[in-house]
Amino acid sequence: MDDLDRSILWHLCSNSRASSTEIAKKLGVAPSTVHNRINRLKESGAIEQFTVIL
């Protein structure tokens, strides 16, 4: 896990419904990069689920 993965996770922790495009704009990378990183984080078990806390 590198700094980009950690930044993506931080954004998802802040807003689990954020799209890859929204996160990509904030981080200055391509949406496909964020999408691929999220998929890799799910496959590795770093992301188990997305949830909302009410």
C-alpha cells in the first residue's frame, strides 16, 4: 500500500459514496487509476465493505 492508496482510503472513509471521478479530481489522477486501485484494495482485503453510518 502506497501513499495514493492511503489517500484514496482516507477519502472513502470521509465519504464512502464518493465516485472514482470525484476522488480522482481531488488527488489529481485519472479516474481509471482510482477505480483500479479501489478494486485492488478490495481484492487484497484492505476494503471489506462500503457502509454508511447514520
